[in-house]
Amino acid sequence: MSERMFSFLSRNHKKTGDTYNPLGGECQHKCQYCYVKTLKKMFPGVREKYSGIPRIKDKWLNEIKQFTKDDYVFVCDMTDLFGYWVPTQLIQTILDAVRKSPAKFLLLTKYPQRYLDLISLGVHIPQNCIAGCTIESDIDHLITVPAKNRLQAMADLSSMGYPVMLSIEPIMKFDLARFPLWIAKIKPEFVAVGYDNYNNGLPEPELKTTLHLIELLEKSGIKVYRKTLREKNDVQDCEKEEEAKTGLT
Ligand code: SF4
């Protein structure tokens, strides 16, 4: 999903921020910067859970019982609950469990059209959730869901009265004349902005451009959570680092 983690999540159950992961199976977005891919290589348990078809186990689903009204929990930080490949019945089962919980939940997807599709089927987003979308830029750099489609779906969802947020992470080069206007149109409760933490060689904006974006958002009354903010990596430098790591130079 997005770079880990958000400072506003509670840490009552995990040092890194509370998470709830009832859904297994392979994430089909296959983002270039996916950290789950790395974790799967390191940990057999992660590889087993996040491979294959989407599925729920009672044990995973019941982990929701640990959360109380004092918790703010990230749902599915290792895949995309709202991915186009996830059966509606599984999403509905998880949202029903979330709805019954006293905790507050962050949902996050790269395919926000699914929120709208679910609503049109009568599967509503529970009131104890904020509906989030990861949108690294208003320009299409990497993944298969076009940025404009994500922005439009979030604007539509917001106009229906659902509380929404945006995760602009890992941030990539964007159009400063256009991106803030889109974000203002979406009227998010907050946004989180941060650079790639793992040297993935992404096309990054200049730091001053990102700071200008943050300033524009804050001036328009949008709360911004600052995550990793740094000077951009030169892509060629990243490539050289990778080559050095793999012994190609
Ligand atoms: S959406 Fe998240 S889990 Fe899926 S490929 Fe992208 S970074 Fe990985």
C-alpha cells in the first residue's frame, strides 16, 4: 500500500502503528516501489500469506477483537483491500467486521473507483472509517491505475459526503499548477506527504517544489502530515547504487 507508517495511527498493539490484515493473497498492482515484495523475500510467513488468490481466514478476521475505542487502525497495509481482483464478498465481510468494532480505521487503496462501485452495489463504507487513496502524483509514472481516474474517483466520493484522505507517498514529479487544484477539489480531511524511503529510483520532484505544494495545501486549510521530506535522489545515482549493490560495477 503506502510507505509505512502514519503517525496518527495508534500504537497500542504494534510499535510501528496499529494494523489489521484480514486479507491474504497477492497484490496485483505490482508497484515498482512495493515493500511487501521485499518482505516476502525475507519472511516465509509473509510470502505464504501474500501469495495466491485473495482469501480470508477466521484467525486473521478475528484479530479485530483486540482493538478498542482508543485505537486508530490501518486496514490491509500489505495488499489493496479494494483492488479490482478482490471479490466483493470478501470486502463486505471485512467491512462488516470493521463496522462492528469500536475503533477508528484508515482504509487505503490505489483503486478508489472500487469504493464507488461498492456503494452502487449497496456496500457502504462504515462510519468509523476514513476512505484513503494513495496518489503519488497527478502524472502517470508507474502503475496501472491512471492518476486522473484516482483523483476523479476521490472527488466523487468526497462529494457524496464520505470523509477522505490522500497519501501522496512516495511522491513523484507532479504538475504544481494542477495537482494542488485537484487536491483542493477533493477536500480531504488530511493528506500525508513523503518521499520514497527505499532508493527505488523514482522520478522525484525537487524538495522546494514539494514544500511549495505543502504550503499551498495548508493555505487552503488542508491538514498535511509531513513524512520523509528530503532533497530528491538523482535517478542516475540510484542506478549506480543498485549496480554497486549487485556487484555490476
Ligand atoms: S499497492 Fe501496496 S502492496 Fe500492492 S503492489 Fe503497490 S505497494 Fe505493494
